Amino acid sequence: MYALQGYSHFKHFNVSSPSEFVAHVEINRPEKLNAFYEAMWVEIGQIFDKLSYDPDVRAIVLTGAGERAFTAGLDVQAASESWINKPPPVDGARVANSSRRHILEFQECISKIEKCEKPTIAVLHGISLGLAIDMSSCCDIRICSKDVKLAVKEVDIGLAADIGTLSRLPKIVGSLSWVKELALSARIFGAEEALAFGFVSQVHENKAKTVEAAFNLAGLIATKSPVAVQGTKELVNHARDNTIADSLKYTAVWNSAMLQAKDVQDALLSGLKKTKPRFEKL
Amino acid sequence: MYALQGYSHFKHFNVSSPSEFVAHVEINRPEKLNAFYEAMWVEIGQIFDKLSYDPDVRAIVLTGAGERAFTAGLDVQAASESWINKPPPVDGARVANSSRRHILEFQECISKIEKCEKPTIAVLHGISLGLAIDMSSCCDIRICSKDVKLAVKEVDIGLAADIGTLSRLPKIVGSLSWVKELALSARIFGAEEALAFGFVSQVHENKAKTVEAAFNLAGLIATKSPVAVQGTKELVNHARDNTIADSLKYTAVWNSAMLQAKDVQDALLSGLKKTKPRFEKL
Amino acid sequence: MYALQGYSHFKHFNVSSPSEFVAHVEINRPEKLNAFYEAMWVEIGQIFDKLSYDPDVRAIVLTGAGERAFTAGLDVQAASESWINKPPPVDGARVANSSRRHILEFQECISKIEKCEKPTIAVLHGISLGLAIDMSSCCDIRICSKDVKLAVKEVDIGLAADIGTLSRLPKIVGSLSWVKELALSARIFGAEEALAFGFVSQVHENKAKTVEAAFNLAGLIATKSPVAVQGTKELVNHARDNTIADSLKYTAVWNSAMLQAKDVQDALLSGLKKTKPRFEKL
Amino acid sequence: MYALQGYSHFKHFNVSSPSEFVAHVEINRPEKLNAFYEAMWVEIGQIFDKLSYDPDVRAIVLTGAGERAFTAGLDVQAASESWINKPPPVDGARVANSSRRHILEFQECISKIEKCEKPTIAVLHGISLGLAIDMSSCCDIRICSKDVKLAVKEVDIGLAADIGTLSRLPKIVGSLSWVKELALSARIFGAEEALAFGFVSQVHENKAKTVEAAFNLAGLIATKSPVAVQGTKELVNHARDNTIADSLKYTAVWNSAMLQAKDVQDALLSGLKKTKPRFEKL
Amino acid sequence: MYALQGYSHFKHFNVSSPSEFVAHVEINRPEKLNAFYEAMWVEIGQIFDKLSYDPDVRAIVLTGAGERAFTAGLDVQAASESWINKPPPVDGARVANSSRRHILEFQECISKIEKCEKPTIAVLHGISLGLAIDMSSCCDIRICSKDVKLAVKEVDIGLAADIGTLSRLPKIVGSLSWVKELALSARIFGAEEALAFGFVSQVHENKAKTVEAAFNLAGLIATKSPVAVQGTKELVNHARDNTIADSLKYTAVWNSAMLQAKDVQDALLSGLKKTKPRFEKL
Amino acid sequence: MYALQGYSHFKHFNVSSPSEFVAHVEINRPEKLNAFYEAMWVEIGQIFDKLSYDPDVRAIVLTGAGERAFTAGLDVQAASESWINKPPPVDGARVANSSRRHILEFQECISKIEKCEKPTIAVLHGISLGLAIDMSSCCDIRICSKDVKLAVKEVDIGLAADIGTLSRLPKIVGSLSWVKELALSARIFGAEEALAFGFVSQVHENKAKTVEAAFNLAGLIATKSPVAVQGTKELVNHARDNTIADSLKYTAVWNSAMLQAKDVQDALLSGLKKTKPRFEKL
């Protein structure tokens, strides 16, 4: 196990390093099926913020502890209790104002997974509901085990998903009919469907094999130039939200600086010499 | 059969209710393979406008009458005749002005299917050409029977499809290569291809089974909170046309009001009590 | 072989016509696996510019000469040499300015494939790396042979792909997880995966069969009205980069002129008479 | 007075024609300072819809009857009463749903002024509050008399303006500081300020002179080619909401048809002959 | 002086309350012409973050301490020193990566002024260079004294302004020719020009009078419904960055909740009773 | 007069250098009031393309030869003749296709003035109609002499302006009412109005004084860091077409490379030493 400094104070997540330049973030509340309450989404935001600038990290794997669940989603009981302690509302406008701020803050925590400069791989297994989709949709790559039970569960608790699933899912898979079927019916879907419609790009036999595949893929990415890898992530995300013309222009400006990396020569030279290049920290 | 008031005067469509809160709109010109002429697209727009605000409707299924066709598309003969009665054109600009207005009006009728606040499921079977793609692309969910014969047929009558297919198809399926192959060649494609590339999300044995599956899915959606369901539709459609940042912001504002629905408590309580919630009309 | 005038002076590409109104552009540097250097991307831009307005061309097939490769991508050796002759840089800003101009010019050449008004079909076979993805992503339709070895190879030479792959790939296939897995890992992927995720829309037994299928498809498209076909291409590309509302409006304006084509009558009449229509040049 | 057929059944507006091809729409509720209630905004929408396609109309002037006011805005009393008759709300979500639909419908009526294909000139005089800004911001040209008292009045009744002022004002004048000062303070501003910051483009001595100037300007515009004039309106509005690149492209497609107007030759010939051209109806 | 709790620990800014619900933020480094170094922009971000949610604040005035300057901009000496302590760069790419992060963080601090939910008024006087334009462009309203000396000063230190001036200035004033003249020449401009081109909306005799006017305007805004005022700010800012169609839609959703404020009744009732309404905290 | 190499072969324009790093482009067809025909707009595009990369040029002034006109716009006679030689049209669609290509090419030539990386100053004097507005709207800065007679003249020849005026004018001045009044009426407007509404940012006594002012301003800009100046132009143009959030992000990426310019140190050092910096070529 490689050392990764400065993450030991986080309470609900284990942050470790299975191999050089790879970080492993494990949601650690298996006794509650890794269900989330407010302190947890604040913390996961802080972790990915920190990983984003950590020069010892070049790829990140996100998993859920235990065999049963990646996460069962929002801890509804905890959420209900936090509402109980609220002062009586003055009127619908003030309730709405308070809710809007709350949703924006919650979204901001989860979006930090997406904003992290390093590539992220979500390993989905077992029960993976609601927030599981919100969070894994913020990751760059999603892979899953055969036993996964996924669902956009929110309509079943009387609300439209608002932490990112409805914003991101239509942009990351290949069938809007399927997205709407899932989001409107809240039905469970499995690994095969997730692969066929492009939500995940790999399916493995069980959780252990999926984690192993994620570590291997992260390990492979971590051997590449961090300048090339982080630029690739940034540029694909930019393309997703912009026209091709704007994306090409942004790409040219981005690479005008990044082509000055020593990494290009190092990579070419290693290619010729058949050696493994060592890239400087970024 | 549940009663659904106020739709009996429509001439070219049967509007009924197979189960509570579900509406069934059937294109009813089977002797002409359900081909459309102007009065029909005006009427289908009016129907979906009315369904959009009808508090007794929470999900809609669109089908074509008869075994042979969902719709063969535009009734070319009727369209030709309406052109015959036109006054001789002054010049190309005035012809274009008149055509532009006509296309915009036609588009507006068909777009009312998309703008309808309630989820819509298209059941595609048999011959499903041209306008079949325009209209079903406006629906939220598309499912089909094994015998379906689909085609973006317009290039075969010397024009680029202009009632919505070319605008919507690239956004609802997962392969632009496939979209262009279909639209440029006008070739027939079937159920298997439609599923593989994400145009439909379910394939069933025959028309009867497909209609049944649509009724079941619509019935399931209709048991959910209408606040949650209609919000989900709105937010996915917004996401499709906006950046993730804009979509998240819009979502927060939307839900700031919608979380005030009694439905959230009702749904949670029903979950605990294992009872079926009854939601207020919307 | 149909005559196609005015393309014989191009050095690195064979431009011929396998059937009426079809052009075949063949990358012709098989001894170097069709790897590209600067003169080649300038030339391919000129060719597609010329084809764009050539009234004798209605569909285009792009292939690579030889059995081994569509293209191995950038000729890294040639690229390195052109860098050697550069004057010593004054500072990082001036290096960046020069790089940005260079990338923009390179992008502009390759984008001419996309801007060509005529439909384009890329035939991918054998080694198809780096620039193979950039160029084929500019084509409307991609088909491949079973032996194809595709890769977004750029991170392996220490840089983020900047000639269009990262801008276009997320918009033409149906899984962002898969796009990022490929672009971050640089791994080889084959025909089956390319089809499953929508990068190609057809797979054929070998190169010969794939070229034959491309010629057939191009031949079929070339029999259609060029007004309808070129409008279809333009409108799908517009839809890809715009909201549905904007796309519908643009479509109405576009077709306000294009419906004045004699082609509509000719196509309808041929349909009735069961004859093959002949459309005027465009 | 020129005859203008088909507008005599409108109750709250006088629609007449001061000169050939010019329509004059007068808000006609002077005893209530031309304040608006629901039937009025429905009606003004219908009027501009009808004018939009009326071939006898090429320019429109919008004024308020009487010396005292263009309009005092919303008839707050009437608005309150319509709220009184509402059923008791189930919850905040259902109240919001109903309000949203109501606002969208109100916006849609007022936006028909903007969507009208013919140029519109608003004559602002006397009291011109709230809805006066919403409606005149939908007009193409605003001119006013020296006595005008303008205000974005909504914050004074406890709400943010939602019928278009906040959406349009930032795009039609030249100082966001001024827009926000007005909208946040609800203070009255006069003709001089309106001209200095570009809200109006002309100021005249009194209402009569302003109406006269509007009729002259409308009369001048009505002598021009309607193809040129209506295209100009459409293209400026498109430019306002799009990038320059998109606007140029849309312009080229628009004019590809419109340059086929006989008007170009007629205008050139008249220029040479020093005669006044007569353009065909559009 | 009204009490305003919780701002006394800020070192470089005085935060006080000249009247009920009004906050006054004073840049307090007059001995250095209020020039900024890193700790200051971090702090001003924190202050506006806190004010944004502070229910005791409904309008904010931003001024610079002393007679000589609002701010002379970046403290170039301090900035240079922070560069001195940097480790030697590995290559241009890594320098760029570090610079990009730094600029984004700096931008984020200053943008918090814009993101603050409460209306902000900048009082510009004396020397107001560089960062003075960046920061005041984030404010909703700008007013100045006659002696103000403004400049977009950055080209004079060899760089393009990157903390917001070039992004915001083109959107808040009425002449792009003037914006570019200022930004390209770095010349000083005064109060008269600032008013004529719409950068400020008021000019006053001297600093004292300008501060007084700002307090009066802030005081007036603070008497209005905070629901109405904060909605107005949000909706104008949304309009600035979106099409009119999108802005209207967002407005309808926003107000669907906000019209449930008791403020509407309170404001109407006060209007009838000629009393001053008291609005609940938000 | 400073030497400027490589521009002597242009026929319709004089390209000279009044001072170091300043280029002067003079439209040189005074006997025809500098009216444009096709060869001229092709040539002006080539000139600005060349100036864009010319390291000896840091600022450009565009003027019209002679006392009478900047330009009278399109040479209508020449334009008519080029239409005479056209083959008879097959149908309205093919005419439209040909017109669209022609307009796009014409737009592309004129847009090269805007795309030129160096700041451009238009000097408007005397007759300045039609294309005068299209071209000067592509310049960064517009100044004029008191005698200028400006008009958006196109509706008077039966068409909507399509070479850029309608796309750019709404974005560069501060009153949409004024833009539409001008574009719909084709009336002449003078220097005072042009200044008041922000079309120009300076007015001078006569042509000679205006040219002198332009040379001085260009000379001043040319003494600044070219890295800073060209970045400023790029970033303001980017801001004009993008949201503030996107513009800030693009700015950070742009400056991540450009802050590596030696110019920053040179400028700071010169500031301290009170000397005039000499910047390296770009």
C-alpha cells in the first residue's frame, strides 16, 4: 500500500493508495448500506477538492465498503430529522429560498467529484440507488459488477432527482428513451442494461473483480503523462457542454501551453527506447 | 375503461383511458395506414394541449389503429392537392415566406406532443415512416413491436425532414453515424437496430404485447407523485438543451417550490407503512 | 470508372469515382501506414473543399490505401523534425502563440472534411490510430472491417488530442464513460466495441467488403435528390450544436427555399411511375 | 383614414390605419389609465398575431388613449379579485404549478408583440409603468414625449417583474448599472434619461407630436420593400440572442431565399428612375 | 449606526451598517491607496459570501477608505514578491497549470461580489484602476464622484486583464468601441465619460456626496420586499447570460415560488393604507 | 514613413506604415466613392489575413481615400452585371444554394477584418453607407469626423443587410431601439448620434484630424506589449459571444500561457525605471 498523506481525518471515507499515483476513496458506512447524510456529502466534497490538487494522485477509484451496496442513496431518516428541527416557515417564498440554497449547496458538494482535475472511476456494485447515480455520473468512467441493482429512485419519494442525475444522465448515455423510462418509473436496472445503453463501459463478475479492474485501469492511467491525462479530462468535459467550434478553439488555447510539457519528449523518447517514462509531478 | 371527459369531438383520434390517470391516444385512420393530412396534425396538437393540463391524466400512450401501421407518414396525395389550390407565386421570396410560415405551424402542432407536461409513451408497430419518427421523437419513451418497419423517409420525396426528426434524433439516440446513415439513405430499419442504437428502450413480440407493456408502464408512472413525475420530465428536457451548470441551477429553482408538495411526506409515509400512496391532483 | 476532373495533381491522395456522382478519396502512403505529415493535411483540406462544390459529386468515400492501415496517425518523426528547425523561443507566451496558430491551422484542414457539403463515409480498417479518429469523426458515417485496431492514442505521446477527437467523439457516440476510458487509457478497441457504442454503424468481414459496402451506400445516397441529401446533412449537423427550438427554426428557414426544388415533384412522380428520378445538378 | 378589415370586434383596443400599410393599435381604457386586466392581454396578443400575417400591414404604432397614460400597468384591483376566487391551495407545489402556468400564459400574450413579423413602434407618454415597460420592450422602436413618467414598478408591489422587463431590458439599453438601479429602486425616470441610456431613440415635445413622429416613421418604413423590412427585423432579433458566427450563418440562409424577391430589381430600378417603387404584398 | 454582527474579525475591510438592513463594506488600506494583495481578495470574497445569506442585510455599499483612491488595483510589489518564492518551474506546461489555478482562485474570490444575493452599489472615487474595474463590474450599480480617475490598466503591466474586467465590461456598458479603446490603450477616463457610456449611472460632486447618494439608494432598496429585490437581481443577471426565451422560462419558474411571499399582500395593503410595509426576513 | 514589406501588389488598397508597428490600410477607389466590387472584398480579406500574423504590425488604421467618402458601399452597377452573366436558374432551391454560398464567401472576406489578431481602428468620414457599417463593425474601435454621413442603407435596395451589420450592430452599441430605427428606415445619421449611442467612441473636426487621432491611438497601442494587446482583443471578443462564466474560464486558460511573457517583467521594470519598454515581436 502506497502512503497517501493528509486524508486520515475524514470520518466517513477511507482514502488509501493501492498503487503509485492512484487514490482509492471508499464510502465507509456499510452498516447503513453506505447511505448518505449531510456530513458525508460535505466530506466527500472536501476529499475530492483535496485530491484535485494533490500531486501524488493521478487517478482515483470510488467504491462503497461492504458487499451489499455502493450506496442506498440518501439516508431518508436522517434527512427527515433535519427537517423536523426547522423553524416554522413564514411563507412559501421563504421556504423555497431556503430549499434552493440547500439544494445548491448539496449539488456543489457532489459536483466537486466532477470538478476534480484527476480522472475518476466509479465501481458500482450491489445496491446503488439515487445518490449512487448522482455521484457516479460525476465520475469519468463507470464500471460495475454483475450483481449491481441500479435505480433513479427519487420519484418514489415524491420528488424529481435534483443532485445531478437528471442533468447529467441525458449527456452520458445513448438513449433518451431509456433515461426517461428509468427516471419516470424508478425501476431497478442491472449490469447488462447499464452496459447496453452505455451507462457503464465494463461489467465484471463480482465486486472484487470490478475493484481489481478499476485499480488496473487507474494504474494504467497513472503511468501516463499527467499533463496529457488531465488535459484530456478537461477537454472532453468542455466538449460535452459546448459546440464543436467552441471546443476546438478552447482546445487550441489549452494545448498552446500544455505542449510545452517535457512529457511530450519524454513520452516519445520512451517510445523509441521501449522504456517506461517517468513524468514530473503536476 | 375509465372515463375521460372532453375528448369525444376529435375526429381522427380516439382518446380513452385504459386505467386510472392513463390516457390512450389512438391515431384512427387505419384505412389509409394512419397517414396524416393537415386537419390531423392540427387536431393532435389540440389533444396534447388539452391533456397537458388535464388533472385526470398522469401518463399518455400514443398508438396507431389497425395492425398494419403506426403511421405511413404524410398523406402525400392530400399534401399535393393543398398545393394545387395555391395562387401563382409572385417570386421565390414570397413562396419561401409562405412555406416558412407553413413549416413553423406544422412543427408547432407536432411539438405540442413534446411540450405536454405529462409523460408520453409511443408504441411503434408495422409501418412507421416519416412523421412516425417526427412524432415519436417528441414522446418521452419509445417502445416497439418486432414487426416494426421504421424509416426517415423524407429524402425519398426530395426533401430534408423538417417537422422535427433531424432536430431531435441526434439528441435521443447514441450514434450519429447511424442517424446520418438512416437519414441520408431513407432505408428501413427494424426493432433490433432501434433497440441497439437506443431509439426505443423496449421491444415486444407483437403490437398487442407492446400496447400492453405501454399501458403497464404508463399505469406504473401514473401511481407515482405527479409533482415528481412532471418535474422529472421537465428537468430531463431542460438538461438535453442546456449545459450541466445551467441545468443544475434550473433544477434547484424548480425544486425549491416542488419540494413543498405534500407528496414527499405521503410517499415516505406510504413507504414506511407499505401502503400505496394517493397523491392530490396537479 | 467514372471520370472525375481536376483532382489528379494531388500527391498524397488518389481521388477517383467508382460510380456516378460518387467520389473515392484514398489516403495513399501505404509504405508508411498512411501516416500524416503537414503537406498531407493541407492537401486533404483542399480536396474536400473542392469536392464540396463539385456538382459531379454527391457522396464521398474516404479510405486508406493498402491492407495494413487506414492511418497510423501523425508521422511523429516528420513532426519532430519540423520542430527542430524552429528558432529558439523568446518566452513561453510566444511559444504558446505560435503553437496555438499551428493547432488552429491543423484543425481547420481536418474540419474541412466535416464542412464539405456532401455526405462522407469513412472506411476504417487495420491500424487506425490518433488522426484516424480525428478524421473519421469529421465524416458523417463510419463503417469498419472486423480487423480494425482503433485507438485515441494521443496520451501515449504526452498530449491531449487536439485535432478534433476530444471535441467530436462525445457528440457522436452513446457513452461518455466509454469515450473517457478510451481517451484516458489510449487502449486499442475493435470493431465489435465500436459498433456496440455507436462509433461505427456497420461492421464488415474485411477491408474489401467494407469498401464495397461504402461504395454501395454512397451509390444509394447519390441516387437521391442532392437538395434533400445536402440539406439533411446540414440540418443534422446544426441540430448537434443547437437546442431543439433553434434547430426547428433554422430548419424552417432552410427548407423555405429548398422546397422550391423541382426535385420534390420529380421524386413524387418517379414514385408514382416506379421510375428512377434524375435530379438536376446542385 | 385607410380601411383595415377585421379588427372591429376587439373591445379594449382601437385598431385603425393612419396611412397606407400602417396600423395603429390604441390601448383604449383611458378612464382607468389604460391599466390591464386578463382579457386585455389576451386580446392584445390576438391583435398582434393577426397583424403579423396581415398583408395590408407593413408597420405598426402602439399608443395609449388619452392624455394621461400609455398605461399605468397591471390593474391591481382586478388582479386581486381574480385571486380571491381561487380554490384553497393543497400545498406550495401545486400553488407554484398553477402560478407558473399563469405567468407563462401571460408572458406568451405579451411576447406576441415581439413575435409579430412587422416592425412595431411604441409611443410612450404620461404614466408608463410596469407593463408599459414589458410591452414597449417587445416593440422594435420606442419613442416618447417629454412628459413621460416611466418606471419598472414591480418591486413596489412585492415581486420581481416577470412579464418580460427583466429579460429584455438588459439587452435593449446600454447600461446595466442603470437597468439595475431602475429595477431595484422602482423610481420614476423621464424622457431625458430614457434617451441618454438608449431605452428610447427619439423624444418629442408632447404626445401629439410623438404620435405624429411615429406615424411618419411607420409611414416611411411602409414604403420600403416588406421583404427587406421583415427580414431586417427577424435578423436583428436573431442576432440579439445568438453569437455573431451563428447570426451570420442564419442570415445567409435567410437571404438565400429572400434575394429572389422582385423587390431588389424594383428598388434598383426605382432608384435609377427616381420613382417610388410599389412592392408586392407579402 | 446599526449593529451588524460577525464582521469584526476581517482585517482589511470595515464592515458597518449606516442604516437598517444596509451594509457598508470599506476597503481599508488607504496608506497604500487601497491596493490589493492576496489576503485581501480572499477576505473580500469571505465577506460577500457572509453578507449573501445574512438576513439583516438587504443592500450593500462598497467604498474605498480615504480621499485618494477607491483602489489603485493590484499591489504590484506584493505580487512580485509572491512570485519570487516560487520553486523553479519544470516546464511551461507546469507553470501554466499553476497560473491557471491561481487565476481561477483569484477570479472566484472577486466573483463572490457578483454572486452575493443582495444588491451591491460601488462608490468609485479618486484613483480607481485595474482591480477597481474588475470589482465594481461585479457590483449591480456603479456611481462615482467627479474626481474619479478610472482605467483598465492591465496592458500597461504587460498582460490582458484576467480577473473579470474583459469578461464583464462588454456586457454592462453601451459601446464596444469605447470598451476596446479603454482596454487597449489603458488610458484614464473620468466621470463624464463613464456616465455617457453607461459604466456608472450617477455622478456626484465629491466622494462624500457620492457615498451619501449610495447610502440613500441602498436605504431605499432596503425598504422594499427582499423577496422582490433579490429576485430582481437574480433575474437580471440570468437575462444577461441567456436568450430571452430561456430568461422568460426561468423567470416563470422563479416567481412560481416567490409569488407565495406574504410580501405581495403586505405591499399592496401598505399601498392602499399609505403606510410603510415591514417585510419578514429572508 | 516606416517600411512595411509585402503589401505592394494589392490593387485597390494602399498599405503603408505611418509609425513603428502601425499599419495604415486605405481603400483606394476615390473616383467611385470607394465603392466595393468582388475583387475588392477578396483583397481586403487577404490584406487583414496577412496583417494578422505580420510581426511588424501591432495596430491597424482603416481609412477611405479622398475627401468625399469612406465608402459608398456596394458598387451596385458592378454587382448587377455579375448577376447578368449567370446561367438561367433551374429552380428556386438551386438559386438559393448558389446565393447562400456567395453570401457566406462575402461574409468570410469581411469577417477577416474582425478575425485579424491585431487591434483595428476605423476612421469614418464623408459618405459611409452600407458596407461601411459592415466593415467598421468588424473593427475594434470606430472614430469619425463631424461630416460623416452614415446609413444602414440595405433596405433601400430591397434587401436585409447580410454582410454583418445586422449581426454585429446590436452587440456593439447601446440601444436596440436606435439600431432598429436605423436599419428599418435606412436614414442617414451623423457623428453626434453615432457618439451618443456608442457606435463611435470619438468625433473629430474633419477627416485629417480624425486620421491623426487614429494614428496617435494606434501608435499608443503599438507601444504596449503585443502579448497584452492581442490577448485583450481576443478576450473582449470572446466575452461578447459567451456567458461570463465561460469567458472567465477561457481567460484563465489563455493567460496561463500568456503570463509567461517576458513582457510582464519588462513592463514592470520600465515602470520603475520610467523608461519606455521594448517588447519582443510576436
